[in-house]
Amino acid sequence: MKRIILLISLLIPVCLAAKVETPDIVPAPLKLEMGKGSFNMKGVCINCDPNMDHQAVKAVRQLADRLTLVSGRLIEVACPIGLTRVVEKGNLKGLYFIQDASVAPEGYKISIGSKAAVVRASDFNGFFYSLQTLRQMLPAAIYGSTPAPSENWRVPCCEIEDAPRFGYRGILLDCCRHFFSVDEVKKVLDVMAMYKLNRLHWHLTEDQGWRIEIDKYPRLTEVGAFRNGTMIKREWGSNDGIRHGGYYTKEQIRDMVAYAGARGITIIPEVDMPGHMVAALASYPEYGCAGSGPYEVLTYWGVSKQVLNVGKEETMRFLEDVCAEVADLFPGEYFNIGGDECPRDEWKTDPDCQAKIKELGLVSDENASAEARLQNYVTARMQKFLATKGKKIIGWDEILEGELAPGATVMSWRGTKGGIKAASMGYDVIMSPNIYCYLDHCQSTDLDSEPYCITQKPERAVTLTKLYHYEPYEGMEPSSVHHVLGVQGNLWTEFIGTDDYLEYMLLPRLLALSEVQWCTPENKNYERFIKSLGSHELPILGKLGYNYRKPDELK
Ligand code: ACM
């Protein structure tokens, strides 16, 4: 008997210690100090500051409703006048959300005691992210809608102070090489929100498909949104014979923008120009160069030599008209004008382009060709035009070739050198180097063990660990790192044709990316991250119906 009592007395502290184990939170918070004891969220009374953003109160109510459903005890949310004074006085009971201008943008503080918990933030995203963190501290049943009243609906007492390292935390989704439904794009937005990503760079126009309704140019979607089949793997000249396409109506786009906004995500549209425009040229061949064409929405991958005839004023007006309609749909401050992979061969022989080069006095020198400078003219003109719509431009790192007007933001994709150079020249940059951040690359160096993808050499694989260990300031002068707005992962879809495969390529690399984007280097820890994936994140993603790749470390 004595032995049993001894065993029990030895086990009790172990059980208590297990209860206050550091919760698995991805991305890891800036500061997390564990306390003693726990706070019961079951039936908790929630009070929101009446000064809080009404969208934030709505998000709190949504969590309260979900908690009511799964825990089986009603949770009410009130917004009483004079709440801040009550909180200052102390002696609290329940869960409080307080507007606090001193908290960093998108940051939040959570103070959890055994009787009361107080959350502070200064903006919608801060409150929204505090809710994601609270959810990660609760039993996984919070992510479902099945009642689980017997679960332990307590969260550990702790102090959390959190804020992102970077303000721009993005994913590019290519809905052109393959079209994805509104529901699937929303599913991507949902998982981005869980891990505190805040920008969806939506690639909407391409050689292989135009995906956005434009009232003034209906043929863009009547013709440009569909292609007559798709090449099979890398078999040039092959065609699967399956017509592929689709587009988003303006109504669907507005709905998507609102859906993203309610999750703290801004959607940045990309209209890629003046290359990557074959679907537009198939719809309106009059904007093509002399001797080019006939045009057909491409059924194969790669970089097309068929580009817009930017020497023609009509073409520039077409671009302005399209961008005006697109800009109207997306309320964010940025607009991506692409600018990558534009072969200038056709411009060398096109009379309109050559006349424009002459008119503008563009010359070739050791820095850039006259044709590269013609692309600078397109970039500068669109930058000026979009400024009249209240937008700043982002472009791929090719926009640096020749001259680039101040105020443009450069997205570094051909490795890191474009971003390093642009930042040293005083441009803001978003780091999206293919070697670390291209999510269409294979997830294993053992290429044959993975589904077919774009990667042909093992060293081009973007493994979970490679992405996780990416340091965006690497190679930069300390004096220019403040130009790094953030980091983006790019999910191109040449070889990704199904929702399941899209998710497989996204997950769990999106979670590794979230730590690159959110955490300070000191706060990253791959072992802790992998452990969180195994114990918490991946089971939850599975429960939510996401397909993901099981990391090698957990196999
Ligand atoms: C790109 O991958 N062409 C930006």
C-alpha cells in the first residue's frame, strides 16, 4: 500500500507537469512564458472592448459559437461600455479582448491566469491571430463541429507576446496553368489564415489561360479562358485531348476578396505583362506583333516568344483598360504587373515597336538593349497609370533590367540576387527565390519517390528543411535589409492539376514558410517545428480534409 501511495505521489507532479506543457503553436510566438495552472474555456464569459473593430468582434463570436458547439456549454459574447476601466481595476473573471494601440501591427498579447484571460491587440489581424493561437492551445476538436464535451477545454496559464517579423507573408497561387474552383481557393485561404499568412498573390493571366472576367473585353474569357488540351508531362507535341479552363466572374472575385479579408488576407492580383499574354492574344490578335500569330491559348509549358505589341497605343490602352477593371475589384495597395520572361525578339522586327523605340529615343548600351528599355517604358507607364487608381506596383525581378522608377517593389524569384540588388538600390523587395520558395519543386531529393513535378535535378528540390532554414536577409547589406517587406512561397501549377495534389505540394511546406515569415531567426527550431507537426498540426489538417505530405522525419 505504501508503495502505491509513493507511486501515486510521484506520478501526480508528472501529470500536472504534463498539463502545463508548452503548447504547440505554429508559427512559434515571439515570447511565450508558461505559468502554473490552467484556465477553463468551457462556458467562459467573453467580453469585447466596444472600441474593437466590428470584424474582430465577429471573429471572436465565431470562435465562441464553435466552442459552444464542441464543448457543449453556451458561451456568450458581450461588448459592455467602460470595459477597459473594469480591466484596469483587475479582479477579473472570464475572457477579455481589449483594444490597445501600444500593441505592434498584427501583433497580440495574451495573458492567461486561472480565473481570467486578457487578449490585447491594436488591429483586426492582431485579434484574428490571437484567436488562431487560442485555437491551437485547445483540443483538436475545436477545428471540427462534432460535440466533444468530455474533452479538457482548458488552456494553460501563460503570457504570450507575439508579432510578425515581416509584414508581407504571402503565397502565390497559379490558377492559370490549371484552374482551381472558388471552393479550393477558399480552402487555401483558410489554411493560410490558420498559420498567419496575410497575402495571396493571385496569378490570374497566362499563356495557358485567362482567368478573370473583364467587361470591356469579353473574349478574354470567352476565348482566352479555355485551351484545347494539355501536354502530357514533358512530352513536347503531346496533348491529353481534354479541353481545360474556367474563369472567375467579378461577383466571385468580390466574394473571394471579402472571404480573404475576413481572414486577415489581402489578395494581390497579377496581370502578367508584356509577356505571358498568349491567351489574351488568342482573344484579341490585333494586339500582337507583325508576323506573329496565329494565336492559340497554349497547350504546352515554357516561355512563349509571342508577346504584346507594346509599340501600339491601342495595346497600351488595352492594358490600361484591363488593369483599371482589375484594380477596381481588389482594394489592396499593391498590383502585380508581372514583367517576367518576356522575350523581346518580336519587338526587334515589329515596325510599331521600332517606331516607339525611336520616338522615345531608346538606345542599346552595355546596361540594357533598346528593347529592354521598351519594357521599362511599359513598366513605368503602367506604374503611373496604376498610381491614378491608388495602387503601387510589384513586378518580378526582370523589371530591374534597364531602368526602374522609384516606388516599384521587386519580387526576387531567380534566386536571391535580384532582391539583394534591388534592396541595395533602395527598392522594396519581396523575397521569393525559386531555390527555397518554389512550392512546385519536388519535396524530396529522391525525385522518383514523389509524384511527377517540375523538378528534374535532386539539388533543385525544395525540401521542408531547406525551406524552413531559408534566411531572407542572407547576402544582404545590413543597411538595406529594411527594404525586405517579406517572403512568399510560389505555387505554380504546370504539373499540378488536382485539388489533392495542390494541397500535397502546399502542405506542410506552408507551415515551414509561416515560420520563415513570422519568427525571428532565434525563435526558429526545426526539431520543435517537426514535433508540432507530428503531434498537432498534421492531425488537424487531416481532420480538416487537407491532403499533405508526411515529412520524412515523421515517417
Ligand atoms: C516566374 O517564376 N516566372 C516568376
